[in-house]
Amino acid sequence: MHSPGIKEKIGSMLLVGFRGFSISDENPVLPDIKEHFLGSTILFDVDLTSETKERNIQSPEQVKQLNRQLQDIRQNSGKNNLLISIDQEGGKVNRLKTRYGFPSSVSAHYLGLRDNTSLTREHTEALARLLKSLGINWNHAPVVDLNVNPGNPVIGKIERSFSNDPEVVTRHALEFIETHHRHDILTTLKHFPGHGSSTVDSHLGFTDISRSWTERELEPFRNIIEEKKADAIMTAHVFNRQLDE
């Protein structure tokens, strides 16, 4: 049996983004996969640091071809499947937008307000089928932050939270996760330890939630972990003195 070395172990733990609608011989992700044992990639539609503002997504067929190319590179190197990930929560946080030819999607807030797990299953089923058809096997969703502050510019205001009730959040997050699992797609709980009470956008600067955060915000994480449904957990770009001075 093959025993991975330290370089292979480290490479398998890394998730990186790259530029390109296809993989050319000059693309730096090519040696990352072939020679450096890269385990995961992430697709973006917008490149915030380039002048073109385009990154990996043009159309459904192009994304499918790109992902097939990535897996071929990985498998031709004699390794297991690559994890290909994306942030496709639904609603305003989605990389597979209608302007690229993808179907529209609803937000977690929309589903939480209706609090109908059958409806959540229906919408998530469509999402999971889409990801599966494109060759994406890891979704950085669902958001399990509580909607503590509806004016929160990065969570509540853009409808990323199911609810301010941890039981509602847990119920719909589990439906989201289980539907993805039926299509062999991994999921990600975010944003630990809870980003719902913040008042500023943590993408833009230092965000301190020490006074606004409560332990109640851990409940969805705890519930889903106890159900053994947590594939991965994404931490928040926040400071919380209650957990770490």
C-alpha cells in the first residue's frame, strides 16, 4: 500500500484558487496538481485583483470542461480525485450566476422564512444536481450563522442566514447537507464561531464580535457535529475575546 510522504500530506491539505477558463501548459495550477500533490481547488467567477474581473466561469459547458480537465490531470498523475469546490450558497452569494447561463437560486433567508424543509430540499436538490453535473464535489455552504443582526452587511443584510433561531438554522442546514450528500458532494459549515452579530464586513477590515457574540451562536455547529454531518468548518475573519484573548 502506498504510504504518502510529508510533501504529499501537506499538498493534500491545501485548497488554492487559480486563473483561467481552461488549463494551459503555462498555468501554475498544472504543476501544483501533477508534482506538488494539490488536494483541492476553488472556482470563482470574479477576479478581484485583475483588470478583466473574470476568473474561472463563463458558461455551464465551459465549467464542465474545466473540471473534467482538472480531474484528468489529477488522475493521469496516479492520484485520487481532486476536490473541486465553490461558494454556491444561493441567493446573492453564488458563483454560478444567471448571466453565465445558470439557473437562478434562492437565499437561505428566503427558505428560513418559509420554514418548510420540503421546499428547502426541493431547492437544494436542484442546486446539488447542478453541481454534480458540472463536476463540482465540494460546496462551501451552508451558512449556519444566526441572524442576530439583520443589518449585518456581510450576513443578515444579504440574506445568507436561515434564521436567528438555532433550531431553524439546524433543521434547514441538515436538509441542505443531506441533499448534497445524496449526490456525493461535501459541504462546509460557516462561519465559526458565528458571524451573525457583527456590524462590519470582515472582508474589508478588523471585525471584533467580542461584545455582540453569545454562545448561542455555537448551537447549529454543535447540533450538526453531533449528527455527524459536518464535513468541514470554515472559520470567520473575526476577533472574539470571549474565546481567545
